Amino acid sequence: MAIQGPIPIGFDQVFPHGCYIVGEVEQVKVSLWLNAGVAAPDVAERAGHGVDVLLKVYAKCIDGGMEIANRRIEDALAA
């Protein structure tokens, strides 16, 4: 079954920091998991990394983390 029409998502939405080159499938998967909100220990286990290595390598590819963290902190303080 072929995809009909254009895919409704832009390159910059999938790769917000332009930190990927062709062939980096593993990096793309890991970055997408992190950006989807999967916990770092779970992502590290799936990717076969330690959490320390995972965060050192992929921290630059996490998009919007500060805003999400700030909202969670504010919500926790308001509760």
C-alpha cells in the first residue's frame, strides 16, 4: 500500500535541531522516544545504553524539555 499525498509533517518537526544525517536510525529512534516523554532509564535500556551515556549523547536533541519541566514543577507546587 503506497502513501497517498504528502506526509503532513515537516523535517524540522521530526529533527528540531538538525542533528541527524542519513543512516543514523538509532539516534533518530532514541531522540524521538525522549521527545515523546519516555523516561530516560526506559529509553537507555531499550537502546542498550547507560542513562549517563544516553543523556550525555542525546541531551542536545531533546526539544522543549525546559518548558515541560517548568510546567510540572509549577503543577507540583500548586497541588
